Amino acid sequence: MLKKSRCTEQVTSCLCAPHNHVDRKPKTLKNPYFYHTQTQEDRSSNSTLSTNCNRPKLMSLPKHMAAHSIPPHTLAQLAREWLAEDTPNFDPAGVCVGSQEVEARLLCKMPHSILAGSPFFTAVFTEVGCTVDWIYREGAKIGPDAVTLTAVVRGPARCLLLGERPALNCLARASGIATRCSQLQAMATAGGWHGEVAGTRKTTPGFRLVEKYAMLVGGVSMHRQDLSGMVMLKDNHVWASGSITEAVRAARSVCGFSSKIEVECRSADEGREAAAAGADIVMLDNFQAQELHVAARALKMEFPALLTEASGGITPENLALYFSSHVDIISLGCITQGCPVVDFSLKVQNPGAHSRTL
């Protein structure tokens, strides 16, 4: 007879307990995912769980505060979509491996990378009945070894392999963005600049939430998340409206007091018109660094409450040239466009072989 594991008892207790029940440690949250920080005893007991894809959903709790901004149902929905995209019907290779319990090691092969995306990685494996035990916290710098053990995944072999590629895709992309953001923020700190480095909407279709979240983990601003988050009037809006003043007036009549309005400007004169019309933020677009400083200073002198943003043509190589006490925000499309990914791999361990030394 199969012995009931401690993990299974905890999940059953959480599901059956009355509302006034006082949870025992480790705590569980009442939602589709049972966020669970595993102890060594818990890890040992996992091997006694049923070897199928319908096991209790246990996830290591991400430690970075940004992870708590993602609703559990959103994680579940994304994970299901990614899994369905990768396996829309049969999985013939699953016949080769079956459902025996296996362990796989997540290896990072790029030293000094920032770990980001663990909630998405864990959500994918949760959906297929696997557990993840993280060795590094979200937002931590991995390394300095050439190959670093980052997490351990356990579960039925065929289910673990179903989740492998979608989970790695999320982790590699998010960690690459977070690593670049961390580097950019470090440059701003070293340069004594106290404004905000920010991303853009130049994100991968269908993957924006992951990429915007990675910016937070990397320590920079997400900027607006979508067209509904803040009004940004770009050159096409102005041309279609007839003038900056008219575009700002029309936008304000809809968004009211609850949304900021930003206007993309190609000259200091356009910036003055936008500020006078009631814009909250003026984006100085595609300015050379020296021209930017002159324009930003003039605008701040005339409109002290105005926020100024530098954007267009700014890269990690020239970022420091744009630092100024008159510039509040510097946004860079390269945070997501052309950003290198972090190299991760997931290796299933052979139970009959000796443990490999990393």
C-alpha cells in the first residue's frame, strides 16, 4: 500500500480545513496553486506521490516582491496556452519515457546572469504535475561558475518533458532582459543619475507580461504596459489631429484626471506647446545628447512640474551621455529588442548513474 506523503497531507489539510483553521508551517495559500517552500523532508517525500500529471500542485514561493503582482489565474492561463501551443495533440515521445518519477537539474551556463521568470517556469511545471525546488531566489545573480545548478524539477518523466521547452523559453528570455536591465541600472547608479531607466512597448507579441515583469526584476521601470495604461501622443496622432494642442485637448476630454498624457516631441518648441496644452510628460525623441540637455533644461525652467523623457537612439554604449538632472526618464527599446537570452538547460538525472559534478 502506498504511503501518504507529508506534502499530500498538507495539501489535503488545506483543502478540507474550515475558514477559522490556523495553518501550520509551511503556509499554504488558498488558490489554484499551493505556493510551498520545500524542506528537505518534503523533497524526500515527493517520491511517494502518484506518478501522473494530476498530482497536487506544489510550487516554491518566488522571493522577489514583483512576483506577487502576477495573479495566480494569469500564471495558470499563460502556462496552459504555452503548453497547448507546444503539444496541441499527441505526444508520441511520451511513450518512450513513461510516467516513472524522475529528477532534472536546471543548469545556468552564463555566469553573473540575473535570474528572472521563476514564477512562469514553476507555473508551467505545476500544470503538468511537477514540483520545482529553487536554489537561487528570483532576482539573484547566478554564478560565478561556468555552469551553476539553479533549481531541481521532480515529476513523472513524460510530464516533466512536456514542460521543459515552454518553461526554459520563459526563463531564458526573462533572465536575459533582467540581466540587461540590471546592467543599465548599475550604469545610472554609477553615474549619479537619479531618474528612471525604462522599457518600451517594443515587446514580443503575446509575451509582454513576461518581458515587462523581467524589467521589474532587473530594477528598471516598465513604462506604460499598454495603450490603456497611459496616453502617449506620437507624431502620427499629432499629424492626424492637426496640432499638438488639439491632440492633448481631445485626449484629456476622454482620460480625465486619472491618466497622464505624454507627447512625443521633435523640438524644444513642440515640447513647449505640449506642456502649455497640459501634457504631463514631454518625450524628447531622437535628440543628440547635447541638444537634449539644452531642451530639457529650458522646459524645466519654464514648466517645473513637467516630466521630461529622453528616447530614441539610446543604447547601453551611449546611455551615460544622456544623464542629466533635467531628464527624469530614459527609455530604451534595446531592453527587449535584440536582447540576448540567458543559456539554461534542463538535464534529467539517471538514477542508476553516479551524481555528476557541476
